[in-house]
Amino acid sequence: FAAGAAPKNSLGSEVSATGLLIDNALLLNSTENLNIFDTNIPFQITPVLGEVKIAAILLNFSNDTRELFDKELIRQTIGGTGNTLASYYHENSFNKVQITNDVFGYFTIGAEKPTTDCWDDNLWADQADQKAQDAGIDLSSYKYRFYFFPGMEGNSCFARAWASYPYPGISYVRSWFTPDGVDAFVLTHEFGHNLGLYHANMILCPNEPIGSFLNNLLDCQRYEYGDYLDVMGSWGNRNLNHFTAIHKTSIGWFDSSQIRQIIQSGTYTITNLETDAAGTKGLMISIPNSNDPNNREVYYMDYRQPIGFDSTLPLPATIGTLLYLGNPIFLNQATYLIDMHQGWAPGYNSASSDAPLRDGEQFVDTENGITITQISHTPQEV
């Protein structure tokens, strides 16, 4: 910044800036040239239970009236049986959520298709909602709204799809999809954001052997989307794998008592997260040296088995304890799977699948005086 210091923002915030581009640096005259769209504001989410209604709204632009989406394909990909959004959430929630959906449109909105960016996505949605209302469609009962629009040739917008979060006070949430973003994985992932969940990421320490992590893993690298065992990560494999136990708890599908906070040494048992059988579904261990209230983290543990949508998991991912860093208060925040067998590059058949502890192995956090040893495992528990 030519005038004054840059504002302090949460890591991962989306920004739009105007300035002078010099090599790989963007020079801004002042903060007036910067728009910040903070996507990392912590918030508590309410349990999602019972009937969940999704409105799929097909729109096009005043200068691009192509109708590129098949209504029945969208209806089935959201609400059909098999490898669909509805089936995924029905299984993940242990039948606590029932997805219904309706498809509306096409609606040609007044806005023109952009040529440089997609920052007007809410304007498009507002205009499509108004078109639906003018056609006699009442959207008030649809808290979740998906918008499907023609792609941007030469302009990928933010991504093939993106979503908003259910911040307190918001009566409905939205997701946007280009033609490249219409499959069961993308729809299911973005809907996870609509429910309040953040990404499933990964921590890799390529030069560190197991048990030597120091200084709260600050010597390691964090990879967005890097947890390939979870639909909130896994862009590489595109499998509809279950949410982590902590995310299921944040959304009301496990009882909070099933995440046990460990305050003393002992032997503890975790049951697999694909079923709602009684028992502890996850463990939480506070990190003593993580005292910054704005950057607090804890260790989480859970256990997976090849059941239902998790039947696609590779064998190494199902024989041991999965260890994560996460937020101790806002359970819907991003999780960071820690690879117990360092040295692999991020990938479904490498780092994530090889991440769990194995029988007899230890994870040692020397800085915080924490040692985790896996004693044994069965198909039901670890």
C-alpha cells in the first residue's frame, strides 16, 4: 500500500482490488482500492434436522439466453437415489435429514453476462428470485437456493461453483453453479458450505518423521482441500466420503457428548463415524501452548470404516486413528488432517490414505507434552 498499512484480515478472505501490477506484485494507492469479502468469520451453526428444501433455479443473461442445463438431470442429481446429494445427506445424518427439491426456470434476468469477474452473483440471484416471484413461485419456504447459469468463456469466475454460509440473521443461503460444476460431488460439497461447514484440509511435513512435530506443527505446510477422505476436501478424487466426526457433531448429527474431551492420561475407545451406534465418536485434546483466543486449536481424533459412501476409502485409511487440528469452540471450522507418515505428496492414494496411526505407532507433540499411541483396532472401534 502506498498510503498506510494493509488491513488485517482473516487468512482465506476473498478480495477484489484495483491497482498497478508490477511483475507479481499489485500496488494499491490506499485501502479504498480494496474490497474485502471475509469468508473466515467464526460463527455457530444450528443443527440441521428434518425436511430440508432446496430450490434449483435456472437462469441466463440478457446477452446470453442459452439453456445449458437439463432440468431432470439436476432434479435427479440433487434428490434422486444412488450417488446423489440427497442420498449422501440421508446416510451421513443417519436419516435425520430428508432432502426435497424443486427445479424452476429458465429465467432470463436483466443483467448481462460478465466478461471479467463474477462479483455480481448476488445481483443475478436477486433478479432470478424476482423473476420467479413474478411467475407466481413462492420461494419463502426454501432456505437453500441453487443457481445454475451459463459458463464464462475465458473467465472461470471464482471456480466452477461456490457457496455462501448461513451466518446468523440470514434467512436463506445460496450456491452458484456453472455447467462444469454440475455433478453429485460438487453439489454435495457446496451444500456442505450452505449448512455451515468449512473445508477439510491437510497438514504435511515432508521432512519430518512421525513423532517429531514441534512448535504446534508450524514447521509443516497446510493444504486447502487436502483431506481426500472427506467430501469437504477431496477435489482430486471426487468421492462422496463422509464428514469428519467433529463436523457431524457441529451440525447436530452426533450428540456433543459423543465427542469426549481428554483431560488426563488414559486408554480411550473410538467407534467408527459411519454409524450412529452408541459410543464415543471422537476425542478432543487441548493444546496447552495454543493460548491465542483468535487462533486456538485442539487435536481431534476419529475413525473410519469402508461402510456406505465410505466404501470407496482405500484400506490404509481404515486401519487406524485419524488425527486433526481444529477449532475447539466453532466445530464447523476447517479441519486439518495430519499425515502420520510424512514424505508423500498430497493425493488420494498417498498422503490422505496413509494418514492414520497404525497399531503400535505413536504421535508425539514434544512442545505440548502430548503422546498418542494406537493400541489396537477392529472393524468397529480403535
